[in-house]
Amino acid sequence: MPDFLLEIGTEEIPARMIDGAREEMRRRLIDLLVRERIAGQAIGYSDDPESPVLAFSTCRRIAVVAKGIRARQADITEHVLGPSTKVAYKDGVPTQAALSFAKKVGQDITQLQTAINEKGEYLGATVKKKGRPAAEILAESLPKEIAGIYWAKSMYWRGKSAERFVRPVRWLVSLLDGEVVPLEFAGIRAGHASEGHRILSPGSLSIDRPSDYSSALAKASVVVCTAEREQRIRKALDAATRTIPGARWREDKSLLDTVVNLTEFPSVVLANFDPEFLALADEVLVTVMRDHQKYFALEDASGKLLPHFLAVLNTDGDPDGLIRHGNERVLRARFNDARFFWETDQRIPLRQRVDMLKAVTFQKVLGSYFDKTMRVQKLGSLISEALRSAGSSVRPGVVFKAALLAKADLTTELVKEFTELQGIVGGLYAKAQQLDPILPAATAEAIGDAIYDQYKPESMDDSVPRSVEGAVLAIADKADSIAGMFALGLQPTGSKDPFALRRAANGIVKIIAEHKLPLPIAKLFSDARAEYADSEAERRFSKEIDFDEAIANFMRERLEFYLRDARGFAYDVVKAVLAAGCDDIVDAIARAEAVSEVRGSEDFASISVAFKRIKNILRQARETNKAVAEKLHESVLTEEAEKRLAAEIPAIAAQVRELRQQGNYGPALAQISRLRQPVDAFFDKVMVMVDDETVRANRLALLQTLLNEFSTIADFSEIVTESKSS
Amino acid sequence: MQGLRAYQENHLAASQNPLTFQQLVLRLQNFWADHGCVLQQPYDVEVGAGTMAPETFLRVLGPKPYRVGYVQPSRRPADGRYGENPNRLFKHLQFQVILKPPPVNVQELYLESLVAIGIDLRKHDIKFEEDNWESPTLGAWGIGWQVMLDGLEITQFTYFQQCGGIDLDPISAELTYGLERIAAFLQDVDSIYDITWVVGPDDRAVKYGEIRLQDELQFSVYNFERADVEKAWKHLGLYEAECQALLDEYAELRGAADKAVGEIIDSGEERTAKSERRVERRRFPVLAAFDLCLKCSHLFNILDARGAISVTERVGVIARIRALAVGVAKAYVDQQKAEGDSAPTKENSSPQTERLAASRS
């Protein structure tokens, strides 16, 4: 059983695309081997070094090794169906159709069999198919697999009529044990020749056999296994950090993944910056180091930044200290720039910058950031008021001031240079600048914090704004964007969400949930939409879209996502709870919690079965035009069980209503569980769809009442029960 | 590809002194001249980047192979800092190389050029990090990297995919060296103004600041404070109108020529008319239209630096200039094609096309 190797040698692939492409290539090879019946025994997707299909990558190569594949396909016997016998013979003489079928399968007409299936009788033949050699199959199929790899962005390099790939392909190694599998892609014929590290081991490198692959590359200064490179980098970071007493490097998985994919032979150098730069905000220092220079920051045990950094190199070391010196030089210039920007920015305080926002576009129809500021400020006030009247404590003055200054940092040099620091810079500047001498220090601090947190949460894992005022500002800002885009008809569709509106909406849900804000969604968005009234943008709003409905569906979807994925509620609980209302997020969560509590209980299993049944009966009645009485008439009740149920409902319903009002969903559900017995008895003893129209209409009314009264916490019919239900 | 190691061994200058600014330029010129590049002189109309010079913007269009290298002063009015910032300039110098089509060892050649300017690759850390280039104003974009040397971005390396809204075929590789950055790195100085431009006859180092500081200061003053906004708008309008008029005229000429194609020519008169049209098309000043377009782009940049362009205007003006650039690119390609069609096949064709022609017949 031979081993197979494919290495695609390229110019530097973007770091962010490498892992995905490597895994895709592994999957493509496995699928191909299985499809073509040349896989070895235990083939699978595991990353275990013992796995029969291994995948490797660096910035200059993607490689896959399949151990122990079949050298050739096994021969197989196939049954081939030909023309129907009606067509094949005319008056007992074989027709042209029969002859050409015989020719096609390479048999004499007399050797052909007949096969009968449900459509009739056909000519047939048993054909032995000789298995093809693996090398032939691989050479033929792999170019298509290589060409099929998904890249977020690809390019031409040999002209428009040639292939596209992420970057130019420069060599191919394709071996079945010691033999070259003669495949061709991008005008390159595969062979033994690979390349080592560009600088440490320039020139061509011959790979003899697939089993030698990683060791041959190791000799040419390429650590081809991604996990091994990560391990090396981690160790080197640790070792360099140990030279500074009490220091640790700031763990940063995404940065680590990046440098792992930027290197073939990594090493680490420890370097320093002037401690005077520590006077700059941490956020600025770390952004420069991490996002712009791909350096790891060092901190002490308390998390305070230290004047050192770690650079990951793609070479074997820095004996003369030249590389360290160079990196220090670059960082010094960057920090100097940042400090220069910081100081320049202070010449124009944030207050004065608000007017400058007239020249910064938010969205070409929705206007400038100045327009947005004005809207968000008003919307923020409305939200503050709503929260206060619902009993939350919020300082409207803080929201008002913060909203006014929130976008002003977009005009600063520092944010123009480091865009990822938007909001953060505004917050820092607000605190550094004396906004208003009569403001108490605590208020100024609160304004700064709200501005600082306005873009939070940036993902489902990110934290929400720390203060209520920050929460209100963040909600107002996001709701304004969503409302504007929806009104323009630019809502997200499928995988397309260019304005990241889903993220914004997820953020609103998360903030409301975690701050437990009594803030109804429909009102929030109709207010946000109203802020566009009489604006130039409004004249270009879409006439086709039903704004309220679109928003309601969109936000319901986001809430569903939050409850399921972030909070881990069962999907049927989420459906049941949202069916009973999703305008009040905090309330929906409380209901979901209560319903989850009772979900497994016998009473509720029984109740949900009963509710499903009620819904079905009512639906049938609707579909067959059977009348439901306007209200329940006790005089028409005949059976004991229905009398009892009708008698129980008002008392329980009154209790449930009261408990629901107080948000006491646990006890409310306990009350509902008291219905189980009478309901079960009702269905045992009473037939609803009787012929007597009056009795039937009355019983339907009873069920309708039951459904209406007790579906306000959750639609129990959505709860999935064990299949023991009848 | 034993080339790089050998090249390192042979070319790492024994000299211990880092290159002066002008030695850096000379070395790069020599290196790329050795690789068959036409050495051009800087283009004499204001441009924001070497890419906008016709040696790049126009030459990458159409099928003709071409290699060129040139220094291009690149003016970005909004980047001016009155000479006060050690890392930022209103006008910086790029060394621009176009390789059309790119040779298979283009990256290796690039690395050799670094050796040629005295960088010992064994002692430094080089990375090619994803960085795709795009210019909405030029309707141009490409795929490539920023080349990082010890954490410093020293070159933009781009495989052009589209220019003037036209898909390129063949593809061109564009190397843009940031000369001030590289010189500051080589000379290990923290401020661009401290770069030694040349060592004078008395062994005195002539600094970058002596030559360029005044430029930076005065143009910052002009671009940020003095440029007459109203006149700049007027100039922009005039240049745009003239460029557009030329493009319209060319389109008309082209329309007439296209109509003529396919008509059966029998009279000598018509034949003369056709050949006249051909001459007219050939001598049509598309290149001048491009200069006018560049003028517009520069005026836009000045107005932008002056803060004279509002949100709504901004998008619109960019679209106007883009329309000119796209129009010029189209006309240029058409003109080249017309020239290729009319050129006598024997004299102008390369040995390769001749071979192709032979194998087809």
C-alpha cells in the first residue's frame, strides 16, 4: 500500500486563508480517495498524527499526505442496462440500437442478457471493469481539486485565459511512494522538486518519498506542521519572557494564529521601547503593537504593560541584534506618531469636532455622522425617558452629553490612523479634556465611559457597556443604523450583511438582556425610524418594505439566536416562549427560564400534548367551517368533565394573570400545571366534534378560552414531548 | 533557484558605509536596468503615486510586454506636515518597477534587488504580508503584499488585475519601493530629514532636510492654507471639460472607424478616406487627455486638503475623475489596437508572433 504526497508550492498565501485551505485540501483528497475506491482502510478527518491523511501548510505551501492508499482500484463487475427489448429487436432481428449497445459493452449480441424492471424488459450486460491505477486517477482528478479550493480573494498571474489561485503557484510535488504522479496545474508539471526556506535554505530541494516529507523540509529550515510551529513559537515566547523578571506575554490566540501562518521557521526576539511611552494609553500601545506590528505585549503580574515586546521572526535568530534594533526603530516611530497625533488632537476639543462631522459620511443616503449624532442624541433621550418611567435608574444628562460627543473622534488624527480605536479614543479624550468645568468629576467620567463603550459588544463573546448610560448610547447608535438601513431596504439577506446589521442587532439583544432593561423592541425601532422624519434621507426610503414587520422578524430571529446560542435554551422552549411574545427581551428570558424548569415534568408533558390537540381541533374546526361560540355558555355544558374544566379555568386564570403580571413565572406555571387533571379528564370523557351544533360550538369555545388564557407565558404546543404521547 | 544565495555571496558590497539616498536610487536603477527595464525619468505632471504616471497606468494596458523602472515624486497634499513630522511627507519618492508580464522568479528578483542595495538577507527578517491595492479614482486594483523588513514596510508588491476599469491581460507586477523609508533604515536615522542625500566634496553629508524641508513647509502652507479654493474648483472644471471633450471626440472618431469596418471598399477614394481616418486616430492626443485627467486628480487632492469638499461632493468628484481615467484607458487600448491592426505585419511582429502565425497557417 503506497503513500501519496501532494505539495502545492506558492508565493506567500495570506495568513488568514491558510488554515481553511489546508483543511479543505485534506477533505478534498479524502473524498477523492473514497470516491475513486483507492482509500486505505481507516480513512478519516482526524488530526491525530497517526491519522492516515495528514495536512500541512506554511505561508508558501499546502500539502497533504495519505498513508497506505491502494495502488489501483479493485476490478469490479457492473450491470449495464441497454435499450428496451421492444426497441432492440424487430421481428426477432436485432436492431441498430441493440448492435451499438453490444459494441459499447464489447460483447457479442448473443451474450447479452435481458433484465426486467418495473418499466419493462431491457437488454443488459454484465461488464467487468478493470480497476485503474491510483496514479492515473490522481493525476487526472487532482488538478480539478486544486482549482476548486475556495479563496476569499484570488488572482490571475498568467493572463486572463489561465487559472486563478490565491497567489501564483510556483511548484508542485506529487509522489506515490518514490514515483512522480504526473499531474499538471497552472502550467507546472509535478515532480520531486520542492523549495526550502527562502533565505535560510534557498534553492531547490528534492523530496524522495511521501514519508520523508516533513523531515526533508525540516532539513531545509521549514517547520511544515502548523501545530508544531505554534508550539515552537509559544516556547520561544516563554523563553524570551523569562529573561524579564515577573513578566508574562499577553495571550492572544488570533495574533498567534497569524504569526504561525506568516512563518516557515519561526523564532522570537525580545525588544524594548522607551518607558516614557507608557504614559500613552494602554489601548493605543497595544493596538500599535498587536494590530499594526504583530508584536506580543508584555505585562507584569497585575496586567500593567511593561516597556518590552516580542516579535516573531521568520528566520533562525538575530545574532547581531540587527532585527531587534530594526523593530525597535519602527515601533518608536509608530509610538512617536501616536503621541504626536494625541497631542495634535487636543488642540481641537471634542466639542468643537461635532460640527466637523458634517464632512464625514455615515451612509450616502442616510447622511453625515453629524446627522447621525443629532438623531442618536434624541433617540438616546427617548430611551432614557422610557427606562426611567419603567423604574430604571439612568442619568439622562450623561446619555445626552455622551451621544453628542460619541462620533467626534472620527475626525481625530489618532482614529484616522488607528481606526480600530474609534470610540475608545473618544472616551479617553473626553476624560482627558475638561468637558465642562461645572460638571462633577464623576459625571465627566461617566460620559467618557459611555463613549468608550459605544461599539460594545463587538461580538457575542465581547462584554456589554459597563454603565446603563453606555448601554443606552450603544443601543441608540445601533438602532439608528438598523432603522435607517431597513428603511432604505438594505436589510441583510442570506450570507450578505455588508453593514454588519446582524451584529448590531445581536448587540442590542445582549445589552438589553444583560442590563435587564425594560425596553420594548417595537417602540425602540419605531422611535428610531421616526428620527428620520422629514429628512432628505426619508424621501428615498423604500416604499416596498413593511418596516415594522421586517424589523419585528429580524429582531425576533436575533433574539432566538441569542436565547439558543448564547444562553443555551432548548430550541422548542425558545419557540414556545417567543410565540407568546418577543417584544420584551428581559421578560422573554424570564419566561424561557421558567419554562425550561418545568419542561421535563410529567404535568407539562401532558399539558403540551393537550395543547397540541387543542390547536389541532380548533384548526380542523376552522378548516371545516365549524362555528365556535362567542362565549362559553354554562347552560350548554352537559358532561361532568367539561363542567369541571369550565369551573376550574376562571380561578386558575385569575391567579396566572396576577402572577404573570408580577413576573412570577415559576408559580404561574405551577398554577397552570393544575389544569392537567381536568384537561386530561376532559379529553378522556368528552367528545368535542359532536353533531349537535350548539354543544360543539360551546366546547370549541371552552378550548379557545383555555388556549387564550394559558398561552401568554409560552405556547405549550411548541414544546417537544417524548413520543409516548398519543 | 540557486540564484539568490549566489547573488548574496557575489553582491553584498564589501563597503561598510550604508548607501546615500542617491546611491540607493542609482543601485536600484542599475539593478533593474540589468534586468531589461527601460529606465524612465519621473513624470512631470503631479501624481499621487507612481502608479498614476503613464508609464504604469497606460503601459499595463493592452498586450505589449514592457519593463520599466523610474523614480516618481508622489504628491499627497493632505499628508503634508509642514516638515514637522519625522515620518510623513507631502511629497515622497517612490521607485516604481513594472514587469509585464511578471517572470516566474519575480519575488526572487525583488529579493536580489534588496541585496543590491546592501541588505544582507541572512541578517534580517523578511515577510510578505497580504496587502491588496486599490484605487477607486483610477478604477484599478491588484493583489499582493506589503514587504516587511524587520517590521518596516519597505515595498508594495502588486499583481495588477484591473486598470482604468479594464481587465489586464497580461498581468503586470508592480514593485513600489518607499525610498525615504528604505534610506532611513539603511542609514539608521529616525527622521527622514536626517537622511544623507549625498556626501559632498568636503566630506560633508548633505541631508534630505537641506534639499526638501523648504518644499514640505511651503507646500503644506499652500495646500492647507493658501490654495484658492474657488480657483481650484474652476481649474478642476476646466481640465475636466477639456479632457472630456477630447474623449468625446475620440469616441466619435472610433465610431466612424468601426462603421467603416465591414464596408466593401472598391473605390480608391474610399480607401484614401479610410487611411486618413486611421492616421487621424493614431495621432489623436489620448496621452494629453490623460495629463488633463491627472491635473484633475491633483486639484481634487488640494481641495481635499483644504477641507473644501463636502460629503456629498466627495463621492461625486471621485466618480467624475474615475470616469475620465476609465475613458482614457479605453481610448488608449483602442488606439493601441488600431495601431497594431494597421501596422505592417512583417516588420513589427516579434519572432514569437511570427512563429505563432506560421504554426497557424
